[in-house]
Amino acid sequence: MNKRIEELAVSSGIYDSLCDPYDALKNGDYYSSIKIDLEKFAELIVKECCQYLENEAERLYGLSASEVDPLFQSNYELCAFKCYDNSQGLKDNFGVE
């Protein structure tokens, strides 16, 4: 599990409320199968956030292409670039590809 996701799960108290009493992975760790599900859940949330930022970047690039004022055009492009940059930052921070 990504270290940051695990830290957030622990600090939120989720491990106190979730466990697998049947030890589905049969490894003696009653949390291991939950960790897999939790990591997948967190990964899906991060991917959804990144997709939102990337969609917004595309929308801003579209506005930039139709803008006649160079100042507004460059502002749209800068904002679009930052959306992509933030999306990549989120992926890097949470170890999502």
C-alpha cells in the first residue's frame, strides 16, 4: 500500500472499524485483504480527481484556442498547464499511475 494512503487510513481511524475476521488471504494478518480493497478505493478516488483536472485542462485549452485576446489566451493556457501539473502531482504523491 502506498505510504501516504496508509497514513491517511490510519489517521482517519478506518483500521479501527474495518478488518477481515476470516483472514481471507490466510496469512495471519486480519487487515491485509482490507488493505488491498482500501488501496484500490483510494486509487480510484485519486484517478477520478486527476481525470477531473485533465478534463478541465482540455476545456481551458479549448477556450484558449478560440480566444482572440493574447492575454486571455495565455491565461487560459497557464491555467490548463497547472491543471495537468496538479494532476501529475496528485498521481506522484499517492503513487498512482
